[in-house]
Amino acid sequence: MPRRESVVLSPLLLTAGVTIMNESCEGISTTTSTSRGFGIMPLCVLSQSSPMPAHLTRTSISAICTGSDWTNVFVKGRVLHKDALLPLDDDDFILKAVIQDVESSPYAAQDVSIQMLLMGSLAKDFSTTVKLGDVVGASGFTVSKSSTVKKNRHPCTLLLSGESACIYVGSPEANPEVTRMSPKASTATDHPESEVESVVTRKRAPRSTQQAANAKKTKYVYTPLDQLKVGERVNVYGVVVFFKHPFMSNGTDYCSSIKITDKSNLKIGCNIFLANMEEHPQIFQVGDIIRLHRVKVNSFNAVSLINTFGFSAVTFDGKEGEPVEPRTSSQTFHFDADDERMVEELRAWSSSQALIPPTPSMTLSMVQPRTYFDLNCQLLAKAPIDSSCTLLRVWDGTKCPHTLQKVQVEPGTTEGPSSFSAERENVIANVLVYDNHVEVASQLKPGDFLRIYNVRSLPGSSKVPGLTETEPLELDHLVFHLHGGTTYGRGIRVLPQNCPTVLQLQRAIAGFIEDENDSVMMEVWGTPPESLGPEFLNTDSITERTCRHDTGPVSLSEVQRSAPGQVHHVRVQLKSYQPQRLHQCLKLFCPKCSTIQDVPNEEQVSAVFSAASQDREVCAAPPWSLSGEVQLPSQSPGPSSSSSSSSFLRAYFSSQFMSGNRNKQLLFLQGAGLEQVKTLASSYLNIVPVRSSGGQLALLDLSVPVLFRGRRKYYGCKNCSNPAVREPNVEGVEVISEKLLAEALGVELLHYMLLLKLELQDPSGSLDVLLWRDAELFFNVSAADAASNQAAQDHIRQTMESLCPAEGSTARRPWLDMCLVSYQDKVYQTCHTTVSTTAPEPDPA
């Protein structure tokens, strides 16, 4: 086990009761370092005095598995077997080797070995430098299932390919031991390159220089489809005329099938078997252009292609005029002007041959009953119906002309919002996906943009799983089905954010949200019209209009008779307002998913922090951090204890801020109560409360603030966040902003907003309007200040009391000159209006 040692830091960093501690391993210096700046080389030989780079954490071969993140991890083993180097193309090679764990458990019957597959120049370097019996360390690898199973052989294969892959070599004499490092040893010395006696057969150039060099050296040859010969390994280009989405084969791999053609007009099938679904070609529709490297020509009933070792695929949009943007899951790939020319030529030829069929995609506004179509949409929520069916709740910003069927799900099973506003419910489609598509649906996240292929629209709830006898048969209501299987290209594909289809969807959805936001939480009623007298128009007003609309004042009854979408100037009094308890008008709003929620009350937040304060588990410090303790001021509030340790809290600091007197800018705090965090917030610019989760740091529940900045508290959206404790990128940044921190933590920050419903009156009647978007202008106070500044809260309360005196008061209600805007469904909102009162000083951020 690694032992704990205190780090000797300069007195400058040991101020304000902060004790910095660091975790280290035996024999490793305890000077601060990170992985940044360590030159990773394809292959290097370590001298006897040279340890492995400090940012790498060792794992055993037996611990290797698929589905995990192996970044900054290395395995160590002795080379048992090495195949001959196999050339694939110019300057491209492949090599297989087997290494055996040299430090197996004493209880293991046999040492465990694992197969490695090396690609490119790393394979060439390995072939010329490494000998049988050498001890090597491998990093930057990915893991896939092995195609062969042997006794005492690990069932997985290590794939070393791309810029991050590296092999560290030491002979049995020169490198008898590579120090075992825990995640907490991430602060070991950043060894200078001079300490490593590196034998590098190809030094890594800067990325742009390396790509330029590769472009000159690598020349791929592409075989026309009518010149394929059985048994050859070839590279081909083609236009997709048919495709099936990946599905689980009878073995351990996923299989996808495509059929392509080129200028020869010959159609060739290709079967692709890969362990991971996401590694398959990213084909979006018939007509896409695809480039296949290292496929073998087979002859079984007909000539076909199958992927082999080193296989890679890149796809492109097949429409003329679209940008030539490669789509691939490969970490590195070759692409130059010749490839771009090839794509453009195939696009032109495909267009002249009418290979791209009329698009079967429809918007919801175009759907008719009993039709099959492709649907481009955004996923809002999903829920399991049973083991063979999942519900996807989607929209595309348009409204279906037919009534949509409601689908009931078990409470608490929905991922994403479980309910929406009435306006949004009318445009959300329920898509039921079955059988093999359930596995794909399980990997989708709310917010993803999707293309669902071969959806069927069916009327009638009798087709909906889980219908109970008490539910009425709504035979004219539409529900959408994605049946099982891959016939007719059925499947689900997540679209990339830069896809033209996604950009079009985002525009349509943004237009709908713009209209929807103005009708949230609003019910409107009217009164009989009356005329306005001249004495009314000449009264003084305590408000000012800031707009430049050239229109005269009108009565509220005229406003109600007007068509939607107009701006009106009115002179009114405030008859009543809601909510009466003004603290309830403060809301949290997500600009991404447009949800509105109440600000959690202090008791709820305190309860979550109280539970978190019992967390005493010591976590592995992230590689970029220093662990330590902070001392609470004497008599600070919070959980009390007779132990002297009660005045100290576990803390983590970013190593980027441990110089230049910047250690007060960011603090990750574990095991603190709410009042303790508030106390420390006066000393630290940013405090992020954290907890332990499986030995790692994690954020608290998003029902409580994720960030404290002085008196201000910041909340995150549960629907749009993917929270994790990560280091912010502060290169060139003097002071951290809440936005930069939120991006690093994967949190979509909620914005404070003020929301009131005002009942206005004039001689012609009364009208309910919404005070929302211009509420800060109206009060001359920011919502964020109202959340933390007592003076701002008092200002809002006094303003409302002056505009609407309490019942029985002798005070006369003042007249207000206001600007109103009307929307669909008789919804009205105040705008460009401010109250003529002195605002309090804003709260410093």
C-alpha cells in the first residue's frame, strides 16, 4: 500500500489554515506534477534509473476488461511471443505479440498472458527493438474481445494504434521493476526527458507537421469494384445502396451489412464484424459515400467483402454541395486532397445515376396514419415498458395534424423529464421500439438528436403494450412503432451535432420554444370593453417605457380584441399579483431545455449537506489535484464533534493554482455541512462540494448547489448535465468564471429568474399579464442579486407594496405606463417597462 507523506510547500501556500498533503509511493519523489508536458513517444527504452512516467497508473493483465476507460493506465509484462511484421500499405504495418504478467498473485495457478495488436510505425519499431524476454509497459491502448480463446490467455486483446499508443521497453537486467503506482501517486515528479535514455525510431513531430508528412508519404491504392480478385486485401470507395444497422451476431461481435457500388455499376456486399457497436461505419442514409480500408475479397455464392485486421471505415454525406466532412470512430485516419476529389466524383456520378432515392424522412407535421418513414428528432425522455419494449419521447419542433396517443409508464422509470407543459405535450411523439432496438435505446441520452429508420405510424391504443382494461380505446390517436429486426434498414442512429439535419432541427425547435415560453404558467380572462376618458390619459405615472414603439395608449379591452403578435401601450393600475409571498417568484430556468423549477428551500438543501457531512471515506485524488485539509474558523457552525479533527475538512486543490498566490481560487470540499461551506465561501473564490463514490470524487446531488461563489449559489439542470469532477482548463485565465467551471464539471447552469402574474386594470376592465423576461428591467434588480442580497429582496417587496397597497390601505394605487406584447392563445407579457425608483447596489459576484 502507498504511504502518505506531507509535502513540503513554500510558506506562501500554507496560509489561512490550509494544510496540503500529497499521496506518494515508496521511492517516488513527492514534488507536484501532472501528466501535462510529458513527451509521449511511440517506443522508448528505459534505463535502469528511469521509472515509468508519473501520470501512468499500473493495472494487472487480469484486471483488463472491455467497456472501461484505460486512459493514463499501463500494463506490464514479459514478451512471450512476437509475430513477424506484416506490411499493409506504404508506411503501414501490423504486428501481433503476447506478453505475460510478471507479478501474478501468489495464489494464481498460472501466469496470465494477453495478446497485443500493434499498428503503424509502432508495430515497426516494436519489431526492430523488442526481443523475446524483454519486459514492456503498454499504454494508450484500447480493449476488444479476442477472436480466439486459449488456456491461460486473457479473453481480450490490447489494440495499440494512434498517437496515444506507446510501448516502454526494458530488458530483464535494465528494468527489473516498474514501480507500482496508485491513482494517488499522480503528484510524483515530472521526470525531465534527460532522465530517460530513449531509443526512438520515429520521433513524434507536431500534429500539423506529422499530418503533412504522412500525406506525402502515404499513398493508398483503391481498387474499382469490377477489378476485385478473391483472396486479396484491398481498399475501396463506393456509394451505399443498402445498409443494415449493427446487430448482435451469433458470436460475440456486432455485425452490419452494406452493399455498395461505383462507376462500374457493379454492386458488392460487405459484412463487417466488430466487437463494439460504435466502431461500425457511420452510415446515415442510402447514397452516403464510404471508404473501406483493409477488406478481404471473399467468394461465397457471390463476390463480397469482409473486414480484416486493421480495418477502418470513413463515410461522407453523398449529396452534392454538402461539405466533405469525414465521419469515423477511428482515432486517426488518412485524408487528403485525393480523397476529397474521389468523394466529389462519386457524388456527381451518383447524382447522375439517381442512386439517392427521394428522402423518406418526414417531419411530424407531414405524418399520415399507416405509413413508414424515417424520423429526424430530438430525444426528450425515455422509459422501459417491458423487457422487449422501450418508449422514446421525441419531438422535431413541428406538430402532428393527428391527435397523438398517450402512453402510460411505471412511476419513477422515466429517464429525463416525466412531464411537460400542455403546449409541449401536444407536439411530443411517443415512439415504441422493440426487440433488438431496446439495447440501442438503452444507450441513448435525453437531448440526443436521432434518426429513427422505418418508423410506422399506427392509430389505436390497442396496439400499445401495457394497455389496461380500464383505459379507453382511442382508435383515432396515433402512436409510432419501430418493429424489431433490421429489415428495410430499421434502426436508430445518433446524429452528430454538426450534421446539417441537426442544425435544421435546432432551428425548428428553437422557434417552437420561443413561442412556448411566453405561455408558460399563464391563464387569461377578459372583461367587457369600456372607453378611456381624457382625465385618465393625463394622470401621472411612476413607470417609464424604454421602447421606441410609435403607438398611442389603448384600453385593455382594445388589447384583448387585437390580433396576436402586436405591441400595445397601456396606462393601468395594478389590481393584484401572484405569488403573494414574493420569495416564491424567484425561479430557476434552464436555457437549454427551457424547464422552470422552484429554488430549493434552505431546509431541503441543508438536509442533503448534512448527510454528505457524514462522508469520511478517503478518495483517490485525481491526477491533476493535491489532497489536503482546510481548517474551519473557530466556533464555525455545522456538525460538532469532540474530536480535534472536527475543525478540519478534507479538501482537494487544482495543482494549476498552487503557485503565484492563487490557491484561494478553487477548492473541492468533502464532508462539509451547508453552514460550513457558507463560512469558507468568504475565504475562497469558488467552492465545489464533493462526496465519495466508489473511492472516487463525485459531485453532490444536483438538487443542491454545485458551486458557491461568495454569497451566490449556482444550481445545475438535472436533464442537461453530465456531472463529473474534472479539472478546468485555465490556461491564460487569471480568474475562474462560473461558466468555465460549469463546463469542466459537465453541468448546465440554471439561471435565476423572476416570474409574477399581474392583474392590471383600467376603466375598460382587467387583464392578466406575465412579468418574466423583462422582470429585471421592471424592478431594476437582477434575479441573481435577489437570490443572495437582502437589500435586493427588500427593494422588490417595497416596489410591489407601493404599486399594490394592502387591502384597507388609504394609499392610492399609482398609474403605470406599460408596454405589453401579445402572443398566441391570448397570452400577454410586459416588456420595456421600468419602475422609477432607486435600485440597491448589486451583490458582488
